[in-house]
Amino acid sequence: MSEVFLAVLIGLGLILVIILLAPVRVQVTIREAQRRIGLRYLGAEIAIEHPDTRWVFRFLGLRIGSGRIVSKPRRKVAKARKEPRPATTRPRVRLFRRLATSWSHSPTVRRMLLVIVRLTGRLPRSWRLEKGRIDLAFGLGDPARTGMMLGYVSAVRGIVQRRWQHLGIVFTPDFNRWLFRMEADLTLRIIPVQPVYHLLRAVGSIPWRGLWKLKRAWAS
């Protein structure tokens, strides 16, 4: 019995390792008449296409299902008019004032905001750009302004390509008319264990006891 239980644990552990280490690929395609975003993971692929607004699901290259995304129109319901309350008694105003006061006096709120800022900075490190290409055609209707804009965006292109070397950026200026057209093909790779690690690290850094005390203080 113990050998079977150990084998089950090892099997579950291997499945968990595969799930966390298998790469997730996100493909984004932008064309003048088509926009597509696809997600590929462990042989499965789901894509959403526009302007048809269709979804397609494939597994191991075989088409399993597809359909059209239809948004239901919302019904307008007439609401009874309420008397406006003073600004000092509105919940949002009270919450904003409490947050402003807590930011200057409570280390718990400062630490919580620091955790959010750090998580926001760490999550983008979880994905890598495998390949990409951006074609941008633009014009400002004036040759001088278009030339100045071309110089600015060329400098930005150099900075961006230092960070993402697999990204190709092509500019096509039109000096005679107003124009803006962009086409892009991007493929991103994400290893699930990396964002999961950053999220668990952020959850472990949250001052739970301080938040509980702060909540009780606000409720009183």
C-alpha cells in the first residue's frame, strides 16, 4: 500500500513539474483587416480572431471546436433618482481620506503598496520575446514634422531593440499626407513557474496581521 501511495505521489509531482515548466506561447497578429491572439500550451491552442470575432480550439493540430462570440445587448433599466449625499458621507470619499491618512501614518499601507510595486516590476520578467516584427507607416501631413517624428521614433527603436534583440521594427514615413498604419507579429514565451513564484513571494510579503488590525480600526 505504501509503495502505491509513493508511486501516486511521484506521478503527481511529475505532472506538477510538467505543468509548471511547460512553456506557454502567446501569439499576437495585427493586420489591417485581421487581428488575432492565440495561446498555445501542452499541445492545445485557443485563438480569438477579429473582425469575425470567432474562437477556435485545437489540440495536437486537430480542430476540436469553434464558434462566434456574440455579446448580448444590455437592457436599460430606469433607476430611481436618489438624493445626493454630502461629500463627507460618501463611501469612496471616506475610503480615500482614510487611505491618505494611513499612507502618512501607517507602515502597513506603505509596505502593502511596496509589495504591489515590486510585483508589477517582477511579473514582466517572466515572459520572453521569441520573435517579433512591427511595421509602422506614418505621416503627419507635413514633411518637416514627419522628418522630426522619424528621428524621435528611430531613437526609441534603438533603445527598444537593445532590450528585445529579437524584435524587428520597420518605419515607413509618408511625407505628403496624414497616415497611421501598423502591422505586427509577436510571439511571447512564458514559463508558468516564474509568475507563480513571484505571486507566492508577494503573498508571503503581505503584512496580514497589520492589514487585519487596520481593517478593525477602520470598522470602528
